[in-house]
Amino acid sequence: MTRLRTLLNTIFLALALIPLLALGAILGLTLYKSQIDSAYQSAKALSTSVGIKAEDILGTIVTDVRSITRYKDFFSADPRVQRDLLMELLASVPSVLEITYAGPDGRQKIKVSGFKVYPLDDPQDLSARPEFAEALQSKSIACGPIETDPNIGEPLLPLAIALNDLVHGEVKAIMLCKVRLRVFLDLVQDYSQPPDVHVLITGLDNRILAATDFSQVLAGKHFSAANAPSLGSGLDGKPAVSVASTVEMGRHLLNAVAVISSHEALAPFYKSMRVYGIILILTLAAATLLAVLSRRRIVTPIQTLTDTAISIQAGELAAQAPGGAFYETKKLAEAFNSMTGQLVGTMNKLKEQIAGREKAQQELAASRERMDMALNAVSDGLWDWRLDTGEVYYSPRWFAMLGYQPEAFPSNYETWKNLIHPEDVSRTLEIVGEHLVSGEPFEAEFRMRTSDGGWKWILGRGQVMEKDAQGRALRILGTHMDITERKHADEFILESKARYRRIVENSADGIFLADLDGNIVDVNSASVRMLGYTRAELLDMNVADIDLNIPSSDFKQIWKISPDEQAQTIYTVHKCKNGTIKDVEVRACRFMESDNIFVLGLVRDVTERKITEEALKKSQNQLANAVKIAQLGHWELDIEEGKFTFSDSFYSIFRTSAEEMGGYVMSIEDYVNRFLHPDDRFMVYEEARKATTSIDLEYKCYFEHRFVTTDDKTGYLAVNYHIVKDSSGKTVKIYGVNQDITEAKNAAQALMAAKEAAEAATRAKSEFLANMSHEVRTPLNGVLGMLQLLQTTEQTDEQKEYVVRAIKSTSRLTRLLADILDISRIEAGKFQLIEEEFSLSALKESIHDLFMIAAKEKRIEFAFTIDPTAPPRLIGDETRVRQILFNLAGNAIKFTEHGSVRIHAAPLPSKGNQARILFTVRDTGIGISDEQLKDIFEPFVQAEESYTRKYQGAGLGLSIVRKLVKLQGGELAIDNTPGEGTLIYLSLPFKLPLAHEGQVGALRQPLLEAPNRPVRILFADDDEISLVSGKKLLEKSGYAVLTAKDGQEALHRLSEQDFDLILMDIQMPVMDGVAAAKAIRTQGPFAAKSTIPIIAMTAYAMVGDKEKFLAAGMDGYISKPVDMAELREVINRVRAKQSRSTS
Amino acid sequence: MRMKPWAFCGVLAFVLAAYLTKTSFMGKEEKTFVIAVVQFTSNNLDTLEGFKTGMTEAGYEEGRRVKYLIPDPAQSRAELDRHLVQVLAQKPDLLFVSPTLAAVAAKAATVENRVPVVFAPVNDPVSSGVVANIQTPEANLTGVRLAPSEGRRLQTLLSLVPNATKVFVPYNPKESSAMESLHQIHDAAMALGIEIEATPIGASHDFPITIALIPAGAGAIFMPREGLVMSRFKELLAVADTLGIPLSTPRLDQVEHGVTTGFGFIGTEIGIQAARMATLLLEGVPPSRIPVETAQDYLFVNLEAAARIGLEVTESSLRQASRVIVVRRTEQTP
């Protein structure tokens, strides 16, 4: 059935909505069409404007490019000039990236670019390009397909521009321009109003060439305009109105497109629709309001009356019907309400009667309930004993207390008595008996057996309730209370007290209890032991009698205000009975017991600990001082946290403190960035990585790196650390110590620099000496050669003497040179001893022969004797032994004017194949004073030192002797008496040769058969004097000599003639001696003569020179200045060796 | 309490009417974007200036529609990383970085949060690893790169000294930009028929730049497009002046400070170019849809510097130049 309310609502809504909806649809459609048309017209106007502007831009480019023809001589100019002109053009037209100038035949002539360089001669053929062909044909301009430059990734528009002959109109050239599409960017940006209005330039294939979003250009997107007054698809795919206009330069080149989004195009439409919606909603709301008001005034009273009737029908008699605004509804409601009022009055009376009855019943039930609760609340068991009948009433609780069922036992006195513990029966009955006499209520504690066989403590109370006329008790009433738990608690307390007493007594620390006045009220055994007093003595004493730091008044003051049970630790001293003082730690607190305040103290003797602590503190101070002095800083690195923890001393290395750095913890990155030298950071990271990844559980490391202090100074750190791993083997911590080694490092670097400087100086010195030796020996060789030649000529005695003296002078100079070099070598540590077998007698002969003449000249006696027990052959450096003896003997003869010089060699005791020979050199010369003795072994020092010196010499001899003796492991001693001569003891170690080696020396000097013809010698030397003197001397010695001035000439001579031997200087122009020797030994043309003996005759006389030349293929070596006798010996030796090898 | 249906309808109608009124008659509330700027060295402050100008012209006025977070230019990679962490913590809508090293650092710093990044300039974003493809940058970075025009710069240098047959090029062998420049220069040298004498110089500032470094017969000095050599342009300029030969740079400001000639980008221009890309990003276009763009290069000539070494600049060169410095810019003391 249709309800009145629904009918009214429908009528009002229909009347409001139908006209509005119809009107809205008609107006909306009309407005929509109008807006689309308007947007289309706007877009068309916009695209046309943009098209015209685009034509202007292209026109400007074409005009600029064609302006090149204004240079009258452009086409005939030099290509370089043409290139410059085109580059000027390119610079003036930034929208063009490249210009290619090509002839009508399509051949590229010049190409210039804004970012690339093209060669002048690069004849590309452009005729196949469509824009070229089209421009050539149309004699105008043409666009090619869009290209993307691979280098800059930008789309370019190829634009071919024909340059025509102004007179004949023929095409003279084509300029192919690559136009950057960015040129249109400003244009489209000016005309676009994003996000709703966009302007585009597109190609004929609809590719976007310019847009506000240039990425669409670079991405190669296409857009096709709808060209109709309707909504199509916009740039972003959303509805839009779009129009394209053509861009023409004589022909259709590009499109100018305007796109207006539907949002913009239909903005007025949407706005109108919103207004319409608002009106619609408000109308709807108004209609609803009218419907509601109508319903409230008319429908609601009727509805309410209906609802009231339905309620009364359902039993709700109190329901009242409202009157309403109208008369009919008001009267109807009053009649209705009167009927229901009478009905309700009757029902209320009935309800009151029923309520009174229910209340009485509820009170009765409550009374019963309270009584039950009282009975249950009594937890004690009740008993009621009739003495006259012997009957006893036991309540159910009485039985339940002991675990029995009610009425489990007979109701008599025996039941009670039998359940009492046998030990408690007599005492309990005694109490009950006393009660019967006194009549006072009694209490007795006793145990009773429970149902499970156990015992419970019971507190029994009772009192006589009835007596007979004689005053005898007839009835006693009492209770049983279960006090088992209380009894157990009392026992526990007693046991605890005993236990605590034992603990106190057994405590190693002293425990005392004192009142607030400091009077000791209890102590334990440890206190007695600690202080030496008896317990009784202590209980008569005050704390102040023991504690030397706390008077009794202070004691009270301290503990009076101290909170209860808050322990305090006090370090003080206690005086023992025997007078000793002990350091003690007292831990005390105040506590209440029975309203009395006590102080409980735990006293520990810390005398030993204090001594240990002081020792530890001292040790820590010492360690801290050591850390400070050694500039050590320790640190700890937590790997997982990535944090460093430093010490104060660590920070002090970096000239900072924890306060400045904000604490002792710092991240690894902070530490590295603040303190590590940038060049060493990688190295430190590597070390840290090695440490953290090492599987060695005991991994330790030391390394050094540079650091930077907070004041930007650089220093050096030595880092020592070890790692800590967890149970899984993962490195979790690193502990380390850093030491500032800056000063040590700087000192080491300075030392290293000094060492390098010293070594450089030594090298310079060696090089100087080598050069000096060579440069002195060469002219000296000429001098000696000439003197030796002079000796071979006719001379007067006087001349002979001069020559001999001159030769001696050269010999002395040579020796001096050798001495200086020896000193230098020894000092440089480069002196080498050569061990070879030699004959002691041969040594003796050589010394004897050498000095005999000099001794004779000075008319002194000279002798060299050998003990018969001395080994005939020895192994050692014969040359150096000879040099020592030469110096010693030479000195002895030099400083002896009368008497004799005697040398004697004798063996000293030795073991195995070792031999030690003692040489004594005795003279009767001037001797050496003790003052002189200490200096004469120094270089350049002589015993006789004055400007009028009598004895010649550089003073190097004894210095070398001492060094040579030392080098050979020998000893030298001088026994002297000034004015009476000198005795020198020289002992030198040698090895003894094996027996079969005895003949080796004999084999060294084979006798050569006399040749049938003179030995042919090729003598090569660049020093003319040496060459002349050497040649003459050799010829005078019987050799046939041919000379050469350099190695090259020597090779030439050798290729022409045969020779038996070559004397080869080393340092020569054109080709040196070593190169010449190598050529002879290795080159084909000399194959037949490759084994010819070659003797190096050179001024190179340093250590190793001889070996070097022999290794280069030479057979012998003689140093300049050359003594002819020595040279002959070398020649013979080399030739003998040659003959042995050939035979 | 249960709402009566008619009351509910009434409230609903009121809300709808209010909403429609608001959307119809009141404008949209504009959002203020946050742009963080991170720069390595202060060489590109003019780029930032151009960027801000470009943003303002596009409607993103500072203080109204955009707020900038600009820490001081970093002097090291570590400082760059710190600046990036600081600005990214403030959740910017866009990051503007310059030059290459800042772009590389920004790429690493935005791997997680993918904040859009615009760079300008970066010499070669592909070889430096900033993007893998300039047409479609696959990451969250795009921006403006420099044109590969080192060869063209060599050509402009030679147009000043047409008789030069040898050009001295000092370079840092550890710098990828320098190697790319050398590659372009060598190609151009072949086309121009001249000899390139490339000499590596040490990264240390103690590395001596003296006349002894310049090979005999060098007619000009060419500074490749990389930081180390360009940072020592004053020493190279002194050497060039002593020898009376021109010096070439890719930077306008160095020409303004006495270098003879230059060919390269103008900072403010590429800043404006980058701003246009930034507006696209702020409007919601993903970086991968914004291809990397290439900067425009220009010729610069310092006539005073040319006169100092007795060099006569041809009229053609002057016509090609977009900036001709007649008087040297006064040094500014901070």
C-alpha cells in the first residue's frame, strides 16, 4: 500500500527535477558546440601566425646563406678563403650546424661545422641527396628528411639552398645547410601556453621538429593535426582541438600546428556545467525541504496517532497520542488518551499489591542468607562438652580442620583425648584441670593427629558456661584453631636467627653493631681477631675507641640523619689492641630494631689491598709518563660499530684533545679525513682490510704512515695493533698503539740524505781519481818511454846519471800514484786481495835485487834472509806482501845513513795448512820517537817534518802498509830507539799449498824458443809520444813494430799484414781498443787471425780494469807508464801461453 | 545517534554544492617545489645563475613557486658526497648539479630514492657513466652535455696563427675528459695537417709549468677540456706570453681573464637550457623521456691578450667571434 509520505516526496521531487534536467541538457549541448568551434578558430589563427613566423625564420636563414654571394670573388677565391668565409657565415647563423658548399655536379667542395673539422679536399658526392636534387631542379630551396647527428644526438633539418647566377639564373652552387631544429624553439615557446595550448612545427611526414618539450623532438615523435572543429587526440593522448597550417617557401616545407587541450577549449562549458550542477543540487535540496515540511505538518500527526494505536495494541498502555496542529487530529488524540488513562490506573493498583508480597519474600531470603554466611565465616572448630553427661558436640568444622568427615568419631571426651599427641596430653589436661579450678578462660597449644596420620598444631580455648549449685562446672564451650602455620613460622625464625648468627660468626670480615652513641653492642669473632680485643672488651668500648677518624659525637651526628638501611662505604683506620693501625673499609647502615636505632657495620681489613693499590697507582703513573715520553697513543676500533675509541695521549699526538674532538669516540671516516695524510689513506685502508680479513687469530701488524695534525703539520706514526675475533672467527675489534715517530723519521731521512751525499762525494772522488790516474799515466808513459829510449843512446856519465835520476823520479811518481789509488781503494772498501801461490825465495830475490843497488849507493849493508824452516811456497797476495816489504825496506834504507838494513823471514807456530810468517826489518837509521810513532801510520805524515826535509816522500808508505797488513789479517809492531834505529815486526798469515801444486809456478814461465825472425808487433796508441817511444823501445828490443793511431787503423793494418802480437791502447779516437779487440775476435774478415794475442797497454789502472779488458778478449795487460823490462816479460808470457794453446 | 535520511541528504547536497562552487570559482593552490643545487668547485656559478633565470622565466619564481637549497661549492669528492647527503635529507623535488664529478656523485647518491637530477654541464655523460644513452637516459638523470667541439676549437686557434705547424697540448693522463679531448684534437689535426705535441703533466700543483715544458717549434698552446690543466691556465698563460704564442681554452671566463682565445659554451645559456628540462621534470615528465641535450659553442677572442703577444687577429676571426674582449676583466677579491 502506498504510504502518504512516499507520495508527497515523489510529487515534490518530480516537480523540481524534470524541468531542470530538460533545460540543462539543451543548454549544455549548445554551449559545447559553440566552445569547440571557438577553440578551433583560435587554434587556426595561432597555427597561421606560427607558420608565418616559421617562414620568416627559414627566410632569414636562406637570405643569410645567399648573402655569401655578395662576396664577389667567393666562387673564384682560394679554398682556404672560401672556408673562412663559410665559417664566418656559420658563426653569424647559429641555427645552422653545418654548411656544405657543393657544385651543381654534386661534388662537395668545402664543408664547415660548428663542432667538427673537415679537411679541404674531401670530394664527397651529394647529388644523390633528395634535397640537393630538388633544389637543383627547382633552382630554389628544398628540405630533406630529418637526420639525427650521431655526435650530438640532435635532430637536424637538411636545407638545400641553390645559389643562382644573378644574370643568367643558372645554378652556380648548392649550399646544403643542416639546420638545428632548436631554431624554432623560441618561436613555439613564445606561442605556447602550456599545459593547455601547444604550438608545434612538424615536417611533411608529421614528425615533430619543434615543441616546448624539446625531448619530443629528440625522441622523434610524430603528430598529425585533426584539422576539424572536433575533439581529437592531443600531444599527450588526451582530447584536444588541433589545427595545422603550412609553412611555405615557394613550396610546402613544414607544418605549423596549434593544439588546444579540451580542458582549455571547453573551460567555459565546464564552468557553466558546474554552475548548472549547483543550481540543480540547490533545487533538489529545496524540493526535499518542502517535502519534509509538508510531511511534518500533515502526515506526521496522522502517522503518530497510527503508531500509538499500534503500540496500545501491542500492550503499551502508557502510550500517548500527540495532538497535532489541526482540530480533527487534536480531538481524536484526546479521546484516545482518556481511554488508555483509565486502563492504566487499574493496572497500577494490581502492581502495588504484587510488589508488597515480593518484598516480604525477599527480606526472608536475605535473613536466611546472612545466617548461613555467619556460620560459614567461623573458621574455628566448635566443641561443647557436657560434663554431667560426658557428651561432647564437635562441629563439622572441628572435624574438617583435622581432615575427618563430620561425625567420624563418637561424640565424647575420649575422642578428643585420643587425638592429642602423646607428648602434649599431660600438659594439656593439666591446663584444663587448672581451668576447672580457677574458672578463668584457658588457652592451650597442642598437637592433634590428622586423617592422613600427620599432626597439626591446635590452639584450644575454652570456658565453663554452666555450673551447678556447688560451683562445679557442668558445661564447657570452646574452640579449636589451626595454628600449624604460625608454629612453623616461629620455628623458621628461630632457625634463621641461629643461621645468621653462624654466618656472622664465620664471616671473614669484622661485623659490629653499635647504638647511635657509638657504644658497641655486638661484634663477631672476626672483629675480635682483627682488633685483638676480647669480645667482652669490645662490648665495653665505643666506636671512637677504635676508629681514629670518627669521634663519638660525629658518629651520632652522621647516623642520626642517615636514612634507614642505606649502606655507606667509609674508608678509615682502626687501632688494634697491640697499637697497630689498620686501613679498613667499613660498609655500614642504620636500622631499626624494636624502636631502637642501631648501626650495623661490616669491617674489612684493606691494609694489604691499599698497599697494592698504591703500588698499582704508582705503576700507572709511571706507565702514563712512559706513554707521554714515548709519544704513544692507544686506540680501540669496534669493527661492527665502525667507531674508534681513543685515549688522551692519542689525541695529544694530533695536537688536539677529547674536548675539542667532542669525546673519545670517532667514526672511521672522521678519523681518516681529519688525521690521515691523503696520500697514505689507501695504504691504511689496505692494512685495515688485511687485519679484518685475516684468518690468523694472533694477527699482529706494524706499519708506518703519515698523519696531519689539527694545525696542519705532517708527521709520521708507527702503528702496532692486534685483532680480536669472536667465536665465529669474525674480527670484531682491533687494539692498537700509535707512536709519533716524526722526529726519528726526520732524523733518519736527514741521515739518509747525508749518507747519499757522502756516497755521491765518494763516487765523485773515485771518478776523479780514475780520471786523474789515466790522465797522469798517459804523459808519464811518454816521459818514461823517452827516458828509456835515452838510456839506449850514447851518453856521458853525467847524462846517464841524469837519466837514471829522471827514471827514478818517474818511478816514484808512478808509485805515489799507485799509493794514492790504493789508499783511496782501501778507504772506499773496494780493495781486493788476490790469493795465488808464490815462492818465498822469489819474493826475497825481487826485494833484494831492487834495494841492493840503493843500499850500495848509500854504502850501507842490506840483507834479506829466510829461516830454513820456513815453507818454500805460500798462498797469498804476493803483490801486496811485496808492496809492504817494499815500503818497509824502502823506508829503512831512506832513513838509514850508516850501518845496515836487514830483513829476515821466519815461520811462526801454526796449525793445519795455515802458515804465519814473521818478517823483521831492522835498520840502524834515525829511529822514530814515541811522539812520532802515533802519527806516522796516518797518511801524508813523516817522522821528519820540516821545510828543510832531508827525506823525500809523500808519507803514504806506512799508512798503506798498516792498511794492507790489516786487510790481510796480519799484525805490525815497531820497536825503536830514536837515534839507534828501528826494528819492525810484521807477521802475516798465509795458506800452504798442496804438495802437487809445487810445480805450478814453474809452468808459468816456459822458455820460448828463439824465433827465426823478429816478432811482429802491431802497436796501436793515439798518444803520439807514447807511440814513438814505445815503437823505438820495442824495435831496440828486437821486435818488428808497425803502428796504428786508433782501433780502426789497427784493424786496417791487421787486414793487410800478418802480426804475431798486438799491443792495444784502450782509449783511442774513432775506435777504442776494446771495440777493436772484439772486432778481431768476432768479425768474419779477421777469422783467420782471430786468435792473435792482444795485450792491453793502457793508462786505465784501477781495480777491475785488468779483468775487464781480459774479459773483452785480450790476452795480457800492462799499465802505463810502461817499464820496458816488464813489457817484455808480459809479451813473453802471452806468447808462451799462445804457443801452449796452439801446440 | 542515527541520522535521519532527509538530514543526510541535506548535508550531502550542501557538501556537493560547496565543492562545485569552490572548483568553479576558486583557483588551484600552487605547490612550492624544492630544488637542491650541488656544485663541484665554483667554476659554474654562471650556469647556476642561468638556471635560476630560466626557472623564473618559466614561472618558477624563487620564494614563491620554488625554493633552492644551495650549499657552498664542494672542493673534493668527499665534500660533494656530504653535501648530497645533507640536501637529500631535506627531500628535494629535483637536484641540479654541475659539472661532471657532481653528476657522477649525484647518480650514486640517488640510486635509492631516485630523485630527478638535471646536470649542466657534463663533458661526456656516457663515457663518465652518468647516463648510458643520451637519447633515452635510463636512470633518473638528464641534462646538458658539451658538444664534441675540441677539434673545432683547434681550428679556431689555428685561424689566429695560420703558420703554426705544431700545437702543444698539456693533459692529465688520468682524466677521461682529457683523453676524449685528445681524441677529437688528433682527428682535427689530421684534417688540418698540423702536428700535435701532447705532453702529460702531473696532478700535483708542484708540477712545474715552465718554458722548458713547451716543445721547440710549438706555435700555440691548447688546453684540453679538463679540470687539472684548466686550473693552471695562469701559469700556461705566463709561459705562452713569454714565448709569444696564443693559448686556447674552452671557457669564456678564462678568455675574460687574459687567455688569447676560446671556443665553448656560455654558462648562463646552458643554465637556461637546463632550466627548461627541469620544468619538464617538475611537471611530471620522467627523466628517461627527456633526452640529454647538447650545448651551443661560441668563439671568444681577447684582443688585449692577442696584442700582448704581438698577434694580429684577422678580420675573419673577429667576424666569427661572438665575444670579443677588449679590456681585461678586473680581478675580484673575495
